Amino acid sequence: MKIDNILIHPYVTEKSMNHLSGSPVQNYKDGNRLEFIVHRDADKPQIKKAFEERFDVKVDKVWTRIEKTGKHAIIKLADGYSAEEIGSRIGVF
């Protein structure tokens, strides 16, 4: 699978926006995450590699789940990288 085809588009909801910096209820500990719709056949290492190459960042962890809207990947960035900065670059704000 080509790396260009793995990340389809960002998935933006109120909850996913809270993941960018964390919410006060979570004491900001769950922040620095972005959510994307990804290709259904992509596995976690492929998603991690595609995200790191596309946005020039380091990924700490990837979670995936499959819903009616497609395969979702929640991508937690490593310390020193900002999900808010990536979000502003891709037009989430």
C-alpha cells in the first residue's frame, strides 16, 4: 500500500478537538492527539510511518477502531511535538 493513500482525512468532532490539548476534566493529560480516517487495510505501523513522513513529527502511539464512518486512527504525538500546530497546518481550526 502506498503511504500517500493511508491517511484519508482528519476526523473533527468536539471530542477530537479536546484531544488536541486535553480538556480541563482530563487535567490535560490526554492531549497531543489527532484523529484521522485511514485506509481500512492499513495497520498501526503503516499509519505511524505515513503520519511521521507527511507531517515531519514523531508519533508516540496509535490506536485504531472501525466504525460505520470508516477506520479511525487516534495518533498521539511524542513529547516535543504539538498536535495543535499540526491541526492548524491542516485547517482543523
